[in-house]
Amino acid sequence: NVLIALSGLKFSLEELVGRLSRMNVRSLSSDTIDRVVAIFPTEEELEMVKSYGGSVAALGKAERFLYELGKDAHIRSKISWIQFIKGFDTARSGVSRSLDTVKRAIESLLNSQGI
């Protein structure tokens, strides 16, 4: 359910869509992106919501979120890009820690009196 998946956000659904559309990577956590990916509508669902001709105010919160997503033709690509960047940052941090460990081990060996 869309509302359950997004219930823990510290900002409105409209603000979330804005952050996704602007690709504001720093303001979106990996958890938030994962939640959005998990509930992202199919093309058919997006088309259904985009073709809605009534008042947006009459839509429920979840439908309004999907409606706002549908306004950006490239939102799926943007979310994929944000997800890649978030994953890259996590992987880079892990590699950096490992490299620091190797560097300290090499320095210790070089400074060792026994070698």
C-alpha cells in the first residue's frame, strides 16, 4: 500500500515528488528511495492516473501522489539514477574503509622493526 510505504516520511508526498523530480539526492535517504521503488506504479497505472479528468483535490493521498509522479515524464529514470547514486555512495564508503585498513596494515609493516 502506497500510504503505508510512505507513512514514515518527514515531509509531504508533494515535497517527495518535488525532490525526486529535481533529483535532490542529498535530501532523500536510501530507505526513502527503496520505498518509492517498491511502490512505483506500472506504466498502465501511471497512464490511468494521468488521464484522470476530475479535481485533484478529490483524489485520496495515494492517488494524488501517483498523479503528481505522472506529471514528470522522466520520473522513473530519475528515481533509477538516484537509486544508483545512493548505492554507489554506500559501496564507495565500504571500499574506502577496506582501503584504509589495507593502508594501515602496509604502514605498520613498513614501520616494523622486525622486517
